[in-house]
Amino acid sequence: MAATADGPASCKVILAGSVAKSLQAEVAEGLSKLVKPPLLVGFLANADPGARMYADWTDRTCKENGFHFELREVDREELEEHILVANHDDSVDGIIVYYPIFNNRQDQYLQQITDVSKDVEGLSHRYIFNMYQNIRFLDEQRMQKSILPCTPLAVIKILEYLRVYNTILPYGNRLFGHSITVVNRSEVVGRPLAALLANDGACVYSVDVTGVQQFTRGVGLKKNRHEVIEKEGWGLEDCVPLSDVVISGVPGDKFKFPAHLLREGAVCINFSSEKNFGSEVKEKASIYVPAIGKVTIVVLLRNLLRIVQNRRAVSSEPAAPVEKPGSVEHAAPA
């Protein structure tokens, strides 16, 4: 497990590149079994610097890993038409839109018009429904796997790499016994992440400016999917000391996580473009992951491969799995 040496001896700082390398091997294996590299089309229709950076990362990572990528910069008023054209273009294997576009419900509409068979971000209604319902396949034969949103899945892959997931336990229960605080409840990342972690057995405290919600499958994991419980009057000071994993993704540079609340030896992960954790996190944490961007991009490529493989499954052609046996997604219960 690669780490930097810029913190106390008790804290290992894990860089996203180390995690990404382990996933790139899986991606390369899956790509080698295809007749031709898939084409991913990205749509950029805003001046957001974060979106531009994400597009540049996508371009670079695709080229480094042997995928075809085409960035199409369009006016936001014409984006809908361009997405529909790409939906019907057989040469396009996957579509990604760099949000925000309108920063309102129109963005949600654009997510829904992207063809589900080309939605590498896992944002279409069917994928989101499956995620919250803990349904992991698209078909009864369990040949077509549902697509998960890239950033939440990247966090999960990091937790796998860190061996927070207990591989002795059955699939779908491998976070049983862990309490996790997620600071961010956005519909794009925070809430889906809380649901995924809870569906895998964790007791999750989801925190935003409105308060704290608990995502749980109940005592002894008796429920098949998570339920949400309002924790009236709770704040970070109530849930963070209970958590052995803390994940923060608050946008903007004003928020700084109160590290004094951390349990000794907690695992801390930052998925914000800003540094939510100050240097003092290394005094309390056993493991600290300061950024996840490189993992997110590789997960995007995994999703693209999975989409191509799902199409092959529909045509009754055998498809090689993207993930290795023992990972969260492999042979997980529906």
C-alpha cells in the first residue's frame, strides 16, 4: 500500500494514483478482450473551471489507457439536441456531460435523456432507482450489471483498497460493524454514497447544513436495503466520534473539518476539490486520502467497459468481467 511520508508515523497518507493503478490493470484486461477501443463522447457546455479540469483529466486518462475520447464543446441551449444525436450514433459507446449546465432542474432533465445504454455516469433514473433499492443487475439472468455513479463508486473502490471492506463477510454485508460519517448530502455524490455504504452494511451518518440523517439496514442487517432515520438535534459533534471512517466533500474553501472530533485511528477521505481537512487530521487519523480525482476517472472507464459488456450480454455474447473476484461488485446479491 503506497503512502507518502509527510505526516506523523501513525498516519499513512494514501495518494489516489496508488489506488488508480490497481484499477487500471482491470481496465486494461477488459479492454484487451474488445475488438476495438470504445468511444467516449464528452459534452462541455459551461465555463466552470472544475468541469474543464474534469474534461481534461478524462481526455488524458482515456489516451493513457487506450480508449477513444472526443470532447464536444457546445452551447448549452443546443446541448439537448447534441445528446439526442449521440444517443442514436452507433459509433458512440458512452456519453458524459460535464455538469453543472443550468444549475437547476433542467440539468436533471438532461441526465434523463441520455440513453441508459450509454450513460457512463450512472445518472439516469433506472440506475439511480437500482442503486437506492440495492438492485445490482439490470436483468433477471444477472448478466447485465447496473451502473453506479462514478464519484461514489470511486470512494468505495478506495475503501476496498484500504481493506475497510471485510472480505470474510458475505457480499453485500462487508461493511457490517463500521460506522461512517459522510459530510455532503448532494443528490450527485453525498446521498448516493451514503446509500451505497449503508446497503453494504455500514451504519452511515449523512451530514449537511440541515442536519444529520442515519442510513442503515437495521440491527443485524435484517433489511435488504437501507432506511433513512432523521437524527433530530444531531450535528458533527454527535456522529463523528462514533465513526471509524469519515468522508467529506463540502464544496468551497470556507469549510474546514473539525479534526478534534475524530476518533483516534479513523480513516479520512476528502472528495471535495477543496481541502476539507487541515494538516491536523494527520494527528488523529490512521489513514488519510486527500483527493480521489484519479480514481474517479478510472472508474469512469470501468463504467464504459461495463456498458459495452452489457450490450454484449444482450446479444448473448460472453463478456469478461471488469472487476476481479472479491470486489464489492463481483457476484454481489441482487
